[in-house]
Amino acid sequence: MNRMSWFNTVSLSLGFAFLYIPMVILVIFSFNESKLVTVWAGFSTKWYGELMQNEAFLNAAWVTIKVAVFSSTIATVLGTMAAYVMVRGGRFFGRTLFSGMIYAPLVMPEVITGLSLLLLFIGIGLDRGVLTIVLAHTTFSMCYVSVVVSSRLVTFDRSLEEAALDLGCSPAEAFRLVTLPIIAPAVISGWLLAFTLSLDDLVIASFTSGPAATTLPIKIFSAVRLGVSPEINALSTIMIAIVTVGVITTSLVTKHQMVRQKRDEQEAART
Amino acid sequence: MTLPVFEPWNDPEAKPLIEFQNVTKRFGDFTAIDDLTIGIYEREFFALLGPSGCGKTTLMRMLAGFETPTEGKIFLSGQDIAPVPPNKRAVNMMFQSYALFPHLSIWDNIAFGLKREGQSKAEIETRVSDMLRLTRLEKFARRKPHQISGGQRQRVALARSLAKAPKLLLLDEPLGALDKKLRQDTQFELMDIQEKTGTTFVIVTHDQEEAMTVASRVAVMDNGKIIQVATPADIYEAPNSTYVADFIGDVNLIEGTVKPTGDATYALHWREGAEPLTVKTATGFSDGQTAHLAIRPEKVTISAERPDGADNAVEGKVLDIAYLGNISTYHVELPSGVVIKAQTANTRRISRRAFTWEDTVWLSWTATAGVLLAD
């Protein structure tokens, strides 16, 4: 194997240092015995134990997961539909306007999105709680889903759908039996993206949450303002662990699929 | 004993399976199909041939139901099919890209249309295994489309479109993605399957050799219009226009003015001072009309001396030789600058070739070898 030049070694270490030193420190201090965050007093897992006793954090975690699951699911359905119309709808009145507007929330400052949603909910007299956060998260994550799904649909061979129609499918059956199974990976990654966006959203959630429902990011943020406690380090470490496991699983699955497909293709070439 | 000839288009009693009546299709300002009327008969293998953008694919997509005519009517077995959506038509299509469903096995691909029809499990089993046997794919039933070769995929696409036993099968450039050798084998396979199943086939192609090989009749299209519909032999030997003559195969076109010399014989004055060419044709031409003589290179004989008693003979110099192995095409330049192609079969080895570059040769052909075409 080639030895790396000193330049590459330095840039690699710098890059990783910038990315991971803060997280490594956080993880280390989550196992700190001391209540003081910055002073090391020996290894302990007691903060994890205390975290499990903390009703407020557990509630917030539960709310966050509920919101993420519901909002990403609704956003996936709506976003996929929007993407389908934009790619397949042909020319209809207001198409350009529609496609421009669907991506607008991507660049819209979150504060503005949050504020406008808050005004809307007050205007229609909707009490702020889990429902309003779900609606708000659906609103902003839908466009991400539609970007992911429409980029897949653009490369989708249209004749597959025509073949399905030709073989006796109604347009709805063609979508369910042919289009959806084929674009499923894009739909799933759209869902995962929406899920992650919802998990770590602070700004929009703080506008649209009520006293009855607080999400984890809001909880952490407000707790940190009163001082960083080792409990929060423990909580963050758990979140990092979950995300890491998720990312590794996804990449392993993808890699496995690629390897299998390559093997299949080689086999096909031989016969 | 005479073999029964399959020529329903010459039978005034026969009713066409498909009828286009004054069909026009416009996309915005662009006219893809221009006032087209044609009949296609049952059990025919009908080829639509033309350059890309001539409207042949649009014509086929209207039959499948993916496009509706702007004007005019299309009848399938006497029924106007304009309001019938593609999934309700007794028409199946084999797509240019094959459009195999990548997430389904070969077996499921073929069974797809049958399942939509709501047939019983046993019926589907039987039909799919029939189709697999017909296309020699039994071994691959459990594979996915990306696990088989291009030629096998093409056969799956064919099996899938035939599974529902359609009245009419549409083939959109079905062999475009195959290499030449495989394409030739598959052409015969297609003809074989068409005969076995008795299905009417309409094939779209830009490959004239393919159209000539497989089709019972060929329609040559250009700019949304059908220029000529005839059997492959008629299209080749008796084209009705210089466009068809030029599009199908190789041809020499000689322009001149016609002078009748009696009994369906005409003299073509093609160059000042040169001997007029003699042409025999049943088509009437008037004195002084301009026309093209279309003559195929293989009907032009090349010789070192002026042949005795030839109807037409011209002298020239060999400019170029295209050696294709089995045949050679000689490009012969006449003193006037006109280049005429003559083709000969290479019955001797190349080292014994009679003519070479710069040789003076004589080209000759009979009065009936060429076709005289009015402009």
C-alpha cells in the first residue's frame, strides 16, 4: 500500500479533528463522575441512570419521536405526490409557479416559517401541542422529500409505466405495482431525511410547541441555558449512538445490495 | 399444386383489422401524422419504416393508446378505439427499451398482464410456462431482468407482450439494442413466433434490412405521410418515388427528359451529346417530361469491352472500389462527371480481381433493369 504524504496526513487529521473533537469530548464527559462538566472525576454511568429517572426528558423524547414519525410519514406521502405531479403532470396552468414554490421552504429562513405557522395556528384557533408541531414539520420537510423523490423520478424510465398500462393496469395500479416499488429506495431515504430533520429541529418547534408538548431539542436547549449538566451529555451521547448505528446500518445495507447486484451482473454476463 | 398466397390486401372482400381514416396528429405546431389513411390486415407482419421523426412511433403509440389522434378515426376490428384507454385495448406493445419490471422475476414479468386479467392460478401457470417454452427461457424464470443478457431480455419482453394473446402486437424498434448477428437470428425467431401464434404484428423500425426481412408489407414513411405501402419485393423493385428508391437500399439516380419511342419504351435524354438511355415501363410519360431513372447497382454489369446488344452501355473509369467480402461495389466515373455504382459478386478471390482503380470499363444494363420515376 502507498504511504500517505505528510500533506495528506495533515489535512486528514485536521478535517477529522474539526468534525469529531467536540463530540468526543461530549461523549467522554457523559461518563464523568463529577457534577461539574469540565472537571474529570472518574468513570461512572450514573448520569445515564438519572436520565432514565427524569420524567421531563423522557416525555420530551417520546413527543419528539411521535412528531418525527407522524410528520415524516405525512411529508413523504405529500412530497411523493407533489414530485410525481411535477415530473409527470406535463404542462398545466401554473406549473412553473408550483415547482418554484415547492422548493421555496428550502431557502426560507426557519424563523420566518416558524413565525408564519404560529400566526396561522393562532388565527385558526388551534391549540399548540403535538398536532401543531407535526403540521409544522410536515410543512418544511415535505419539500425535502419531493426534491429527493423527483430526482429519482426524472431518471425513471417512463415506458415502465406505459408497459404496466399496456398490460392492463389502471393508472393507480401502475403506480402501486410498478412505480412505487421501483422508486421505494428514494421514498425511504426521503422519509429518513424528513425524520432526521424533524428530530433535530429547534427553531420551528419552539414556535409551534405548547406547554403540553416539548420536544427534546427544545428541552436540551432550555436546560443548557440553566447550565450544562452531565445528564445532557448522557442524552446527547445516546442520540449520537442512535444516529451512528443508523448511518452504519444504512451504508452496510447499501453496500450489500451493490455487491449482490454486481455479482448478479457478472453471472448474467457469463451465461 | 399452388401454395395459398397470403395477400389479403389484394382481396376486395377482406376487412382490415386496423383502419386509420384520415388520421392527423399534431403536437402544438408540429404535425407528426398528416392525414393518414391505411388498412392493416389480420395475421400480417406490417413494418413501418422511415427516418427518425417521420411519425412512425407516433402512429404506433396511437394504436397502443398512449396518444390520441387530433383528427380522424382509428378502428380496431371495426370498433373506434379513440375513447378506449390503453389498459382496455386488445393490443400489447413490446417497448424499445423492453421496459421489463426490474423488481419482478422473469416469471412474474410474463405473468403480470395475466394477473391483471384476474385469471386463475393454474391458468396463469400454464400460460407462463407456454410462453417461457416459446421463447426458450425456462432456465431463467426465477432470475431478475438485470441477471440475464440483452438477447434474453428482448425475449422476455416479447413473451410478456404475447402472454395475453393480443389481437395485435406492436413492436417498437424491438431489435435496436442487439448486435448484428443476434439481430439476424432474432428476426427469424420473430417471424417464426408470428407464424406460430397467428398474431398480427406491427413493427416500427428504421432498419430497412430488418423491415425487408420480417415484413409481409412495408410502409415507407416520411414527414407524417406514408409514401408507399407494398411488399418488400415491390418496394425494392418498383419504388413509386425517388424518395423510396433512395431510402431502401443503394440506388443510382439518373435525371433526364423523357421521349416516347413507342410500345412502352422511352428514351431518357440525360446529358447533352450522350446517347439516350432506353427504358421500358408500363407507366405513361409525356414527351419532354423530366424523370429519374432509378437503377440498383447489382443490376448494372461491369465489363472491360462494350457488350454486344446491350440496351444501355456507358464507358467510364473506376474511381473507387468498396470491398465487402462477398460483393464489391465499383464507383465508376463517366466522362461527364456522373458516378454510377455497379455491384458484382466476388466469385473469384480478390487477387484475381478483373478491374482495379483507374481502369476504363463499360457499364451496361437492360431496358427493364431500372425504374423510371416522375419527379
